Amino acid sequence: MNLLIALLLLTLIPGLWRVWHGPTKTDRLLAMQLFATTGTAALLMLSASGDRDSLVAVALVLAVLAAVMSAALVQLLRGGGNG
């Protein structure tokens, strides 16, 4: 199980590259969504492997925040943000 979690976290390396080098804002947005999805999956796997039920709640909060963040960033990229 720990090997799967480590492999899952290794997928963040290409995501970091995409956030830093773009080339478009959409690429960066999708990479940030990858971070949230990977973090949620890693927390759920840690919860399943170690009898830590509180990590399920943390994973759910992260998933909800990721969805809200994506919606807000899409609105901002469309030019609908005030400021």
C-alpha cells in the first residue's frame, strides 16, 4: 500500500513542471486540480491502510475545496472576477 501511495505522489512531479512552465493558464489550472485529486487519493489510501478514520473527513474537505477552487479560477480566467 505504501508503494502505491509513493507512486501516486510521484505523479505530482510532472504536475509541478506544468504549473511552473505553463504554457497556458488552463494547463496550470489542470495541474492544480491534479494536486487536489492526488492528495485526496493519497489521504484515502492512508486512511484505509492505517485505521485512521479522520483522514476520510480531511480527504472529503480537500475534494470539496478543490472543486470550489476550480470553479473560482475558471470564473477568474473568463474575466468574471471583480478586481
